[in-house]
Amino acid sequence: MNRPELAIEARTVHKSFRDKQTGKTEDALKSVDLQIPMGSLTALVGPDGAGKTTLLRLCAGLMRPDQGELKVLGIDVAQHPQPVQDRISYMPQRFGLYEDLSVQENLDLYADLHGVPAADRIERYRRLLHMTDLARFTERPAGKLSGGMKQKLGLACTLVRSPDLLLLDEPTVGVDPLSRRELWQIIQQLVEEESLSVVVSTAYLDEASRCDEVYVLHEGELLAQGTPDLLCERALGCCFTAVPGKGESPRQLQSRLIDHPDLIVDAVPHGGEVRFVTQANVTQEALEPLLRGARTQAVPPQLEDGFMVLLRKRLGAASPDVDSLERQRSIAGPPDEVVIEVRDLVRTFGDFTAVASTSFDVRRGEIFGLLGPNGAGKTTTFRMLCGLLPSSSGFLQVAGVNLRTARASARRRIGYVSQKFSLYGNLTVLENLRFFGGAYGLHGKRLSARIVQVMEQFDLSGQARTRSGELPGGFKQRLAMAAGLIHEPEILFLDEPTSGADPLARRAFWRRITALAEGGTTIIITTHFMEEAEYCDRIMIQDAGKRLAMGTPQQVRELVSTADPAQGRLSMEDTFIGIVEHSRNGSAGHSEVNP
Amino acid sequence: MSSARQGGFWLRLFSLIRKETRQLLRDKSNLMIGIGLPIVLILIFGYGVSLDVRNIRLALVLDDHSPVGQDFVSGLTLSRYFEPLSADSMVDAEQMMKVGTVEGILHLSSDFARQLSAGHAQVQLIVSGTEAPRAGPIVNYLNTQVALWQQKRADRAGIDPSSGARVELVERIWFNDANTSTWFLVPGLIVLIMTLVGTFLTALVMAREWERGTLEALFVTPVRPTEVLLAKVTPYFGVGMLGLALCMIAGRVLFDVPINGSLPVLLFASMLYLLVALGIGLLISSATKNQFLASQIAILASFLPALMLSGFVFDLRNLPIGIQVISYALPATYFIELIRTLFLAGNFWPLIIKDCLILGAYAVVLLSLARVVTRKRLD
């Protein structure tokens, strides 16, 4: 069999879907041209809805393009899917592990389906189980593995033999930083040892920068392609860090910078400083009114910087109008008052301890981040705070009451935005807001006034009569926020509000959050994006139910001592991994899941 | 590589069947539906029919006011099984039965005493068949009652009851000319259980794979759609046959249902019907790809029609023409007809051949359709 030069070759590939309910057709891919060579590690990058999954499914022969030509391993996959499927391996976003089958049985099934000879299996299994660190769990049903381990097992199942091409669809989505790093170690090891051809889709740009070639997709179109270095070059000479002046927090400086899209492409808080990208040809003098004397230093561009330049060019400015959010000082009370008090909080499920003796305080107007790997106890802590779950023992007070036993009037003082955005899909935006307002006891003129206000604050005005189920992801998130804030709560709970959102939407989201905090609203948030912890006033890192670290991002960072000072400032992600690993290595025999 | 692919069929099929069987055995809900539910159904239908029948509301029409007649009914009024109500005429009694005040009418004609002295008296009994399970026992009780009365009368007269005057109960069941009984229900139950296992369970398990996204990964392997379908069908075929065995054993041991026809033919016909049911289940799940919808459709489109329109409970001849058309489009109708004949009547070859051919055609068409509909595609 002669090896083709190109793993994937797409010519003007077009794919659209018809929505069964509305009858509208939406283009998932618009005339995409691709040429991915064999033996390379290629990333498809883009926010949700960019067309990454559709492209991979087309390549796997699970769908047919409406127009254009798509060759995989030199075979026209639309005409002959089976010969392609015989040679490639594909890991869908939700890998279909059979949850009642054990780890070993899942592996055996895929080995049988791929016809792996018995003689080759022993060595292959040994290697895969070693790499994925699953050797101890071969008898465990796949359904009882943690999220990260499931993902690793899914990868192992697609790698029971060395495929001619490996397609991975967001293998790290919803996976904590530790498992994410382990998955990438496996992928990179295999690429080196077996010169695999891999195409991986991801929303994480740091993952894309590990690849040979990056394709940037956005709303079905190919925005750019090239090596990570080439994409970085778009932001060359425009990247700086600034140290905020005395009496100013990085977040305040960051807000000021990002509010000027004519000068600034992007700004994020980073390690007590602000990292920002300017528009091309912006002089230092033009920036001075924004920086107000903050010291700046030029830094080399990263892939995310290049990506932001691309997106801004494409989409224009997207900074929200936050004046009314900042002005909205609805809360009476001293600014430093403790509004959430947790002492020795414990929650057990049977003999499993989800949260072990945890204590912390949150003050009014703070942004408090809960971070931790999958299964660390974040969600359980969160639910106890919101009064959705009783605690097993310990003391818990939110806004002066225990929400579990509090009257409805006390609950009105908090707002909650859940991970899946509990909206009614067949109600319109207006109807949803009216419902949630009514549920919090608003009515009449006051409700109407609040609806007008939140629609403006969250940029929903053009969509009042659209059913919320038909809104694009970014709109849904804003509507969920609007619904959670309609009654002007003192405390807002946000459970992974940014997962799956593109970087622009995330910047706009955080700009609103920082504005809310300025106005005195207290915010408790969980997130998988470690760099988002930089926006928080204080963070708490949990693992296996225990509190590992708490403090400002800077204080937490300092807990991890770097032997090599030349390495510079640790990223929040490295900090996180350092702290969790240190704790795990410290406690002997501790494993990711409880036995 | 291509040689490995050729030989791979059996390996892949075996591996998939092993996977399905393991999943089936580990998922308690499947076993509950596959084995627990048939047992519950057998007990409900079997014993539900032969449960004690008491408080029988009976209209008494006594056209004969002679002491003998009074003596005859006094046995009934004292019995704990009956709640007699006297009616002035047959017209009144019929009215009472129509509105449901009584379940039966016992009619002594004006010449009862005269008939009896002539050596042979007839008593008319009309029982409402609307509650079919009660009709049979009511008739039986009354027969016993009549026999008791005769025994007592003979004892008092000091004569041999067999040589004396006889009272004959002339019974009729109204509103339901096919008197349903356990014998009649058990063969029907087999149809219900096989429909349940074949269609409902299969629709669920296949839709579950679509829903959980497990098929997406499975499809991008050398596996062929036929192998996926065969592997799904095999273990559930086994469960269906187990349900059949349970019903047959229960029928024989608990309810003494005779099997007058040939057992191999019965098994063969059941397999054919099971394939039909599996085909419907696979079609439903391929069309819906959603467990909730699949279970709703499986119940509405296969289980309920098999229960109500196949002749399991209601006699097809009494149905309106439009509904009869639907009934005769249901494979369950032919299987019920066939299996009842085999159980109760015996080998009636023209019917066996006709029904087997129809079921076989259904099986081929449905399974082929399922194969065509199941493609390794997501769009």
C-alpha cells in the first residue's frame, strides 16, 4: 500500500444543517480548503460552533459534505468511508465508553474490532495502561472512573493499534489541568515514537501551540493557518506587560485597557501584572493616559495574542457597556463585611468524603474563585453554599443565614447561574426574564424596569422575542447571567460559566464580572480556565475534598517555590498543578479516585 | 491488512455479542424488564383470572312461586358468594344487567315445579361477560349450587340423586361470546412478553447507544452495520426465548394449559415472531435515536396494539371495520391466532403455514429495513 503524501485534503468543503424545528439552514463549514501532511501533529482551533467537530466527523466518514471534495489518506471518504474507517482511529468529544464494562473489557472490545492480533496485544496493553496510569484499575467499570481517567481510557481505546491517522475531537474538554497535561504527554509520546499523524481539535490555545501546524476556524470559515510561531507573529511587537501603580489592582488597570478597543486588542491580568496587546502602530504616548504611569515591558507574543489579533480584525470591538453595572450600587452595608462564612464544612456521601473540613470567608464585593481538578469537591461545596445540598456537619452562613433552612426572602439576596444555564428553551428571552423576575418576587413596574436594564447591560436588546433555545451559545450565557441578576442579588454564584466560550466572549464576560464587583456584588465562581483565576481577588484550590491553598492569586503562586528563578513568573496553571501534585505526593498511597 | 479484515467478521461479531451480553447481565433494569416483568404478568393474568369471585350480584326472576321454587333460591340467598336481588320480570332484570346493577340473571320459569315433577327442570342463567374473568366462576358456582340443592333434596327424600328428578342450568354469557379464561390468556401472554422483550428492550438498548454517543466511536472502526445489528439481536433473542419458556412452564405447571399442537412448530413460530418484534424495535430506535421517544413509541406502536387489537382480549370480529384493518396489519394478530390454535386446538396445517409465511415475510422485511436504516452516518 503506497502511503499518500497528505493525511487530509479538503477542497471547498461545504456542510450545512437544517434545524428541524425552525427549518432554517445553518452553515457549519463554508468552503474550507485544507492540506494536512502525513506524520504531523495538527491542531484545529476555534470557539464553540466554529465547525471543528463537523470537520472531524466528515473526515471520519460519519457525515458527507454537501459540496467539495474530501480525501482522507488519499481516499474519497464520502464515497468510500469503510476503507478509511478501517485505517484511522477517532475519538469523539464524548468518547463512547461502555460504562458497565470494565477498563479491560473496553480495551478488548476495541482491540477485537480493530482485529489486533493476540500476540501484539500484551505489549500494547502494557504500554497503554502504563502511559495512562490505569494499570491499577483494569477491573473497574468504566462508569466508575473520574472524568480525566475516562478520557484517558477513551484515548487508550482509540490507540489499541497504531492508526494511519488519529482524529481527536476536543480530548481535553471538561478535563482538569492535571489530566489535560497527562493526556498531552501521551499524545506527544506516541507522535514521537510511532510518527503518528494526529489531527486534534481544541479550544485551548496553549494546546495548539504544542502542534506543528494550526488551523484557526471561526464560524465555519478557515481564518488562518500556519505554524504556531507564524500565528504568533501577527502580534509581534505589540505585546507588553504592565505593573499597576500603587493603590491600583491589576484588575482595575486591565479593565481600563480593555475598554479602549481602538488602542488595545487584548488585556488580561497575569501574575499581579497586566499582559496586553496593542493595535498595530500605537505609540507609547497614546497609551500613557491609560497606563497612568504603570511600568511597561515588551514581551514575546504567544499564540493567544496572535489569535486575539485575528479575531479582533474579523469581529471588531466587543467590549461591553458596563457603566450601568458599575453604577448599580444596590447593596447597603460596610464594604469589608464578611458575607459568606464557612467553618469546618464537611459533606460525606456514604463512606466517601466529598468535602473534608473546609473553612473560608468571603467579603463583600470580592471575586472568590473555587478551583480544583475533577472530583475535587468544588461542585459539592458550591451546592452547599447555595442551599441545594445539606452539609453533613460544620457551620455555614451566606448573607447572614443558612440558605438550606432560610426563608425565601433570604434567598432573594443571592443569584445562581448553573453550568448548563437553566433557561426555558421554548420561552423567548423576554418571557424567561419575566419568569425569573417573577420567581424572585419582582412584579409590575419594578420588573419591567429591571428587564429593560438587564437587557441593556447584557446586550440582549435585539433578541427580546427570540426563543432562548435558538440563541447562539454566547447569548445564552448572557441571558443566564441576566436572569441570575434580575433581582439585584448581593451575592452571585457562577458554576463554570465560561466553559466552551470563545476568548472574546470570555473577555466580555469578565469585564461585566469586574464591573459587578466594583458595584459591590460578591461573586463566587468556579472555572476550569486557570488563567481566569487571575481575575479573582482570592482563590481556593481544593483536591479530594481538602482545601490545599487559599489566598490572592499572587500568594497562592508563591506557595510553589520555583527552583529556577530564570523561569520567570509561573502561570496559574503550573501553580495549580504544582500545588495539587505536591499534596498528592505528600499523602502516601493516595489516588485520584477513592477506593 | 485486507486479509485480517476478511477474517475479522466472526471475531468482531463474537466480541460485540459478548459486549451486549455483559451489558445485558449487568444492567439490572434490562433484566427486570426481560425476566421480572414476564413473571409478574404471568402471575397477574394467570391468577387474576382464577381469583376467588365473591359478592356476585344476581337478579332473581321467580315466575314460579311454588314452595319448591322458593326452596331452590333460598340456597342462594344464604350463600356468602351471592347477593341476590329480586326482579319482577325478565325485562326488569335485563335492564338491571345493562346498567350494571347485577352481573347475572337467574330465571325460574313459571312451570319450574311442574317440570321438576316431570323429572327434568331447566333453570335459565344469563351472565354478563363484560368482566370476563368473573363470568366463568359465576357459572361454576351456580352449577355447584344447583348440584348441592339436588343432593340435599334427594337426601331428604331418601332416594338416589342420580335416579331422581334433574335440574339443568341453561347458561348463557352475554356481551362476550368468547369466554376468556386462563387457557385462553396464557398463549396471548406469550405474545405480549415477546413483544415487550423484542420491541421495547431492543428499541431501548439501541437508542441508548445513540444517546450516549457510544456508536460514534464504534462506527469509526472496521465494524460493519450488519455486525452491530446481529450483535444487538442475539442476546435479546435469547431473553425473548427465556420469556417464552417461562410462559410455557407457567402455563403447564400453574394453569394446566394443554399444548395440543406440536411443540417444535410452536417454538419455530415463536422465533419467527420474536424476529419480527426485534425488527420493529431496531427500526424504532434507528428512527428516534432517543431512549425516551423510543420507549414511548415502542409502547404505543407495538405493545398496546398487541394487547388491545390483536385479539388478545377483545374478539376481532366485534371490532369496527377500520380497526379490524389495523388489527390485520399487526403481526401480533397472526401470532396470537397461530399460537392459540397450537395450544388449544392442535396442528391445523393450513393455518400454521399461512401464519408462518406471513410472520416470516414480516421478519424479512422489517430486519432488512432495519439494516438499510442503520448506517454508519450521523447526518
